[in-house]
Amino acid sequence: MTEIIDLLLALSQEIKDLKARIELIRATRAERLKDTWIDNQDVMQTLHISQRTLQTFRSNGTLPYSKIQGKFYYKVSDIEELLQSNYYNPNFKCDGNK
């Protein structure tokens, strides 16, 4: 009986270790993606915007970019920051009450 309990405890610990490793892999992948650069087409598809809107974002400084030989690139982290800075929750009131 104690052997079964020991095996179950060991198995439980293995599961916890695997879950921790999976979370670490996910976090690492997310961090790597933040440093990724994407082009106009990817940005337009991600944000569901037109080429003209993206040009406006570049022109007015809404979205930082890099230009190489006429092609524009954007950091994923800058796009996430843009989305986060414009996040709106209609259930949240300024006084902190819901």
C-alpha cells in the first residue's frame, strides 16, 4: 500500500514539474515573439486595418517602424503596446467601482 502511495506522490510531483516546464516554454516563446518584426501585411491582418490607416499610424507616430529598401517593419511588442494603451473596458468606471 505504501508503494502505491509513494508512486502516486512521485507521479504527482512529475506532473507539477511538467506543468512548470510548459509554462516556462510558453513564457519564453512569448518573450521571443515580442522581439519579432513583422511587415505591413501582417500588421494589417492582425489589426484588421487598411493600408491607408497603417500609413496614418506611421505618419502621426502612433506606431513606430523601421524601413529597409522601401519595406516597412514593426515590432510585435509595439503593436501589443498600442493595443494595450487603447484598451477599453465598459464595465470599469473611473471611480474604481464596477
